[in-house]
Amino acid sequence: MSKQTLYTSKNWLGKTAAGVILGFGLAIALSGLFAWLGPMGLEGGSGKLQLTMWITAPIWITVISTCFLFKTGLRAWAWLGAANIIAFAGLYLARTMLG
Amino acid sequence: MRTDIVKMYKDVHTWVGIISGLALFIAFYAGAITMFETQLERWASPPADISAPPALEDVDSLIAKVHEAYPETRDNFQVQFYPAPDRPAMVTWQPPRPRSREMFSNTDFYAASLDANGELEVVTLERSQMAQLIDVLHQQVGLPFEHEVAMPIMGTIALMYAVALVSGVIILVPSLIKDLFILRRGKNLKRMWLDAHNVLGIFSLPFHIIMAITAVIFAFHDQIYDTQYEVVYGPERVPELWEVGEVPYPKHADDAQRLTPSEVVARMSEQAPGFTPMVLNYRKSRAGDKTLLVEGMDTRYIVRGPVTGMVYIDPVTGDLLRTDYMPGMQDGWHQTVISFFALHFGTYGGMSVRWAYFFLGLAGAFLFYSGNLLWIESRRKKSRRGKDAVQRKDVRILGALTVGVSLGSIAGISVTIAAAKWLPVMGLATGPVHMAVYYAVFLACVAWAFLRGAALAGKELMYVCALATFLIPFTSAVALLWPTGPVWNHGSLETLMVDLTALLVALCFITIARRAAKRIEAGPTDSIWSAGDVPTPTPAE
């Protein structure tokens, strides 16, 4: 087995910033996919509008709590950034095709 | 699990815990008390000098008389089917409130009844804002700022709280089986606190997960909605999306007669058997339509409000118009969203769940308190060769802060509750005065803790908490023994429960204070909990 770099809390700032900022972005984008592609699409009424807002919290919290599992802040930004790009691209596609 | 991951999450847990712990203590202690906000509000509302509510069939003539004497109430009044000390009449109204997010609601509140001769009788109610203050302390984690300023801070604390939960579980997993069902009391105090902290944390985890998620939403829902409008829906689509939420009032002739309260009750029981109407809100919409919002309970279902569910009905025909928040009649989306509210507010399962939430809230407060104690015990310096160690300065500061903030918030809340029965006689029964009383006691306790050190202040402030909490039943006892005096009792079981609970809690505080006193004398001297370690405050210090 190759030598593993150890996890440390020393580089918390970069990781936490990625978790808070890109985690929020990811939560918004995924909630958007739920809004457009989830059951009933945009026809779900005010109840779905509210639930779509609610589901951002568990996603955001999950990303912030797990972002420490990236080895470095840079990796956190890269991976979460890529996830954001994919999710927002999907949202853009959904909006242009269905909107 | 890899030890470096556990070690990393231990650091994360320590930092988020230390930063957010004391704010969360206040939020949970105050939150536990808000479980009985209704009861406290009734306990604190001065008796109104008004005749008993008329029989249901006389309500129509009462309403007609109110409208004649106060024309502005024609499209703005309430019918209360269950008058209580905080709303002691069947017909009540409040001047319209500008849409704002002020900390305390409008105090002007009018109640109408009929006297023995059938003449109209109207009084201004002095509703206590004490219970509201405790709710504000809960929502704003004890911060005295404007709502707009306090909420993002509360939200940040809530996010840290969520991280603390996840990291706490990760730390515990490797030793979960070994540590779970054991409380090791003995020489190693840290071990005992850790066992208590772990067992509380793991067993109340579902409660805490709910609280963390809902608190993040309550803090940031404006920002999340605004972002979603921009990037998810497109701003141009938003009004149309929400318009689904506007009540479709049918047009009626201007002189169409609204249903009387008893007719409303009859129509409701036809359409929604099992639903008990409690309050009727007669109003007018912005479009000028007459509206009727019925608040009520159906014990078979969870509800959206802190106490009641609600439904918009046609005031002329009584048809149910919008059932989004009507117990048992919502669509799946609303049902799901409402369950989050119910899980946060404990509005299901009646009184037993309220008491369970009360104890879960107190246990939560203790969880954060014990977290701080663990931080302190981990940094303890041991005596060597009979020479007493001096504890680190940061440890002494956090010790004093933990004792001062926790016990200060407890004492402050108790004093401001007791003050609710004394302030009206001085004409000072307003929210801001209750707030000033709370913060005066709270800040004095924090200052005292720094002056005396954690050990002595821990004992002394615990006695202060006991005394402060004892003031609550004492006030009611004064009312009992001095019926013509300025304070009052309502004589109902639920207000009596407030006094009994406070009395029991005060006795608990005395027990804890005695234990703390014993610890100062008999406990190890190399601890911030030993009075010997506290440097006497001198000008040079």
C-alpha cells in the first residue's frame, strides 16, 4: 500500500469555505432539479414550492459536515466545484427544455 | 474507522461546540419553556374586568352591537369559541398591524361582552408579552438584536450545531458499543462527563437532527427562496407559481350576509367532522373580498400552527376554499412540509409530547453544558508534588463564561416570568421592559461569574436560579393570601401547573447548588471547580 497522507483539521478554512459556499450552490441546483424534474414538475402548487425550499437544508448540512473528508481545501473546491457545474448544467438544460 | 479521521472530526467537534454551545444552551432552555407558551401567557395575563361570555345564540347580537359602536371592526374581528384568561371574551379585535417583523406583537387588544342588562361592554386587554420574549430568546439564541441581524447569526450557529452532531457521531462510532450503556463514575471526572454527554447525544439524536434542519430553514428561508426564484424558477414565473396559493374567493353581492358563528360551526361539522373550530377570523382581503379564516384542532392530525390548523372558507356560503393547512385535508406536499413544523414545535400527540419535548429541550441544554465541561476537564492541569497547579487562563475564562451564561439565562428567564404579575401594577408590562429585566439579571450573573470564578459562582448563581424560580410560585402565593393585592391567580389547573412546575424546578436547583457547594469543599483542588484555584480579585489582577 502506498503511503497515505493523513487527514488533519489544520487546513479547515479552505475546506469549510468550499463546504459552505459550494454546498449552498449544490443544494440550490439539486433543489432546482427536484422542482423541474421531480413529481408534478412546476405544477405542484405552493406545497411543492415550500418543500423544494426545505430540501436545501439537509443537502447543505450534509456537504458542510462531510467536506472535511477532502484531503485539502483545493480538492474540496475542485470536486464540489465540478459537482456544482454538473448540477447547474442539468438545471439549465431542464429549464431550457421544459421552461 | 481511520484514527486520523476520528482525530480530525474531534477537532472539528471541539471548535464548533465551543463557539456555538452557549448560544445553543439558551436556545434550548428557552425553547423547552416555550412548549408551555400558551399556559405561561394565560398565567401572566391580568384578569380582565369583563362579564362572562354570552351564550352562543347571543353572540350574533353582541357582534351587531360591536359593529354599531365600532364600525372599523366590521371587517376585522374574531370570535373565540374557547375564551381563556389571555382572551377572556367571545368577540375580540386588534387594530390592523402593519406588515413588519417587530419583536413584539401589537399590545392593543379589545374584548367585548354583554353585561347583565344586555348592554355592550368593551375592555382593553393588557396582554403580557413575557411569553413572547422567551420565544424571541429561543429563536434568536439569546441575542438582543433586530430580527434581520439575529437570524443569520442564529443560522450560522444552527449550521455549526449540525456539524457538531455529525462529527459527534463520527467520533463516537469506534467505541459506540463499548461506551454506550455505561456511566463511569469515579475519580476520572472527564470519563463520567463524557459518558453522560455521549449517551444523551446518541439517544436524543433524532430530535437534534430535526432541530438542526428546521433551525437552518427558519434562519435562511428568505435567502433560499430569493436564490431559488432567481436561478431555479426565473423571477418572471414566481408570481404565477405563488398565485396558486391565493385563496379563490367567489364574488358576492356587497350586501350578501356573512354566516353567523353558529352557522359556521354547523357548516364546518358537515364538511369536516372531527374538526373543532376554535377561532373565527372575519377580515377583508386586499382585493376587497370578505374573508373568513377558521382556526381549529383535529386531534387525529398534525397541524401547521403552534397550536391550531386553519382553513379559509367562503364567509357567505361556508364552503371550504383552501385546505392547505386544514388538518387531514392537505395534499402530500403540504402534509410533508407541515410535518417539519410539527416535529419542531412538538404539536402532535398532545400534552405528553409537549412534556417529552420539554425534557428533550432541557436535555439538549445539558448536552451543550456538558460539552463545555469536557473541554474544561480536558485542559485541566494536575497538581504535582503537593503543589497546587494554577489552571490556564483560557480555561478559567471559559469556565466562568459557561457558568455565567447558562445560569444567567436561567435566572433571567425566571425573574422575567415572575415579573409578569408585578409589572402591570407599575404600568410597565411591555415586551421591552421584560427584555430589560431579563438582560439585567443575565448580565449581572455573567459579571458575577467572572468576578468570583467558576467554582464559587457555580454555587452562588445556582442559588440565585433557585431563588429566581421560586419567585414564580411565591408571586402566586402572594395573590392567594392577599386577594385584594396587585397580583392575581386564575385558579385554572393549567396556570396552577406553571406554579407547581416552577416550584419543583426551584427545589432541583437548590439540590444542585448544595452539590456544587460540596464539590468546592471536598473536590480535587487542581480544578477550576475548586475555590482555592480562584485568584482573589484584587485591583492588581
